[in-house]
Amino acid sequence: MDAKTIRFGIAVAAGTAVITCALTVTGMNMLRAGDEKAPGAGSGLFSSSKSPSVEFVEIKNMVVTLKGGADEERYLLLEVNLTTADEKQKQIAEGLTPALRGATVSLLSAMDYRTVREMSIAQLREKLMEAYRAKFDSMKIQQPFEDVIISKILFQ
């Protein structure tokens, strides 16, 4: 072996040691990134910059008179939750609760008891979404929620 080969081997070993040391320090910083007390330099590499948020607006105790048989009045108690993307949309939806109640009553009071009773929850949800979209279109307002969840339904 000549001196040139030995120097080359030492240089490769030293370079490998430096790279290994740098990767170890970076890895330790990334592992500590989950610890709130010790955020590391690479703390944002594997975490989401913004976690998705879902806010709910609850509309309780909507009582609707349904068309019954001969001189019969039937009632429906309905509670829904609206899913919004953030607090601002939640506040907008809460402010529009009277319009949503009105759209719900307009839709359901025109329907026959048996028709509503025979609908699946998914079908009723879709009818409500259509009524809400139409209401917001007529008001020229963007719908502040993404979905409707029927949390309670009671027929009498």
C-alpha cells in the first residue's frame, strides 16, 4: 500500500464519520420535535402544518306539522347538526339558523306523513341539503356548512 491510498482511506473514513454525526444530530432533533419542551430544527418536516378542524352547529327541537290522513295532524321533531370548516363558518351558520329552520319547515310541512316516515335517513338528509342549497341560492349567500347530520327524529 502506498501513502496515497492510505490518505484516501482516511479521508473517506473521516467524511463518513462527519456525515454520520450530522445525520444522528438531525435525527435526534426530529425525534424531539414531538416533545413540546424541545422543538428541533426539523420539527416541521413530518407534521402537518394545519390540522383539519370540524365545528358543529346544533339546531334543536324543530317541530313540523305533517299532512296526515282524514283530519289527522302528525308531528315531526327533528334535530340536526351542521358541519362547518372553522369557527368563522360556524358563527355564520349560527346566524342563519332562522333561515335553516324556515327551509326545513317549508320542505317538510308540504309533505305527507307516510312519505316522510318511509324515507331513509339518507334520503331525508339529501332532501334537507337540497332545500338548504335552494334557500341560500335565493338569498345569494354561500352555504356556510358542508354537511347535515340528523341527530334526532321523532314521529308522532
